[in-house]
Amino acid sequence: MSLSVSFVLPVKNYSSGRSVDCNTDILLLSALNCMLCSIDDWLEVLHTLSTKK
């Protein structure tokens, strides 16, 4: 069974650990940024479609 990359969400539990790993934090923030950009693009498409009616 193959899993699409778009279905993989990076998760880290920050409640139990106090150590900082910059590489992990950068990766998680980059993934979050990509998700937010995708959502923004989708909302723009929805807005464009709703204004054309």
C-alpha cells in the first residue's frame, strides 16, 4: 500500500521535552509554511470561483 506524501504530517510532541533541535524545528516550520501556502492558494481559488458567479 502506497501513501501519498501529501497525507504525511510532521508532528513533534513539545510537552515532554525541553531540548531544542534547530534542524527539526526548521523542518517542522518549513512544512507548516508549505501547508499554509497551500491553504492560502486554495482559498484564493475558492474566492475567485465564488466571485465569477
